[in-house]
Amino acid sequence: MHMFKHILATIDLKDEDSSVRVVKAALEVMDDVNSLHVVCVVPDYGLSVVGTYFPENHESSMIQQATAALHDFTGKHVPEGIRLQHIVAHGNIYEEILEAAKQCKADLIVIGSHRPALKDYLLGPNAARVVRHAQQSVLVVRD
């Protein structure tokens, strides 16, 4: 009997190796009756200076691309027969992960510890904030 029924795996489409480890860890703690929810977050450039350099529909096209990429990723790395929900969020990374966890009633969040550029950190800033603020258990998968 597993104690986790709804598992949220956080996917970073720019870091496939880390994301594969996250999905493998999620699959290890679930069985056939559990649901796997995968989330990726498209960062929100909002009204920042960066945002003014993109065309109007840039964010919606990024979300469409992320949705397609997330489905491709799960097609490769999640076995057939797993109950699966794809979530593409848009905004602040750690806040959107916490919101997705609430929406899908996750009782476990699985997150990678950092990207290679952040190897001086024990946890990347987003993972650290998720651990600090989550209402759920969090499994941090080390690179």
C-alpha cells in the first residue's frame, strides 16, 4: 500500500536528464491506481523590459510549444497505462508548482534539485521555495 495517491512531477523542458530522473523517482513511489500529474512552467516575462522585445502572441505560442514538448516528453518517459495529467502553467515557477499541486490535490511533489549552472546550491531557488512552502511532502531528486 503506497501512501501517495496523486503525485506531481515537475518537468524542466530545458533539462531533460533531470526531468527523466524526476519522473523515474515518481514512478517508483506509485502503483497502477495512482495518478501522475506532470507540470512544466513557462516563465512569465510579464511587463518586464524583456517582455517588450517579444511579439504580442509570444507567450501563448510558448505555452503551445511547451504543451507539445511536455506530451512528447511523457510519450518517451512515462509507460503506457499510467493515469497521467499534463499541466502547463505560466508565471512564477515555484508559485505555479504549488498552485498545480493544490489543483490536482497532490500529496507528493517530486522536483529536481538544481540545474547544472546552479551546482553551488544545495537546492536551486525554485526547489528550495517549493520545499519551504509546500503543504505536501516533497521528494527532491538529486542530480
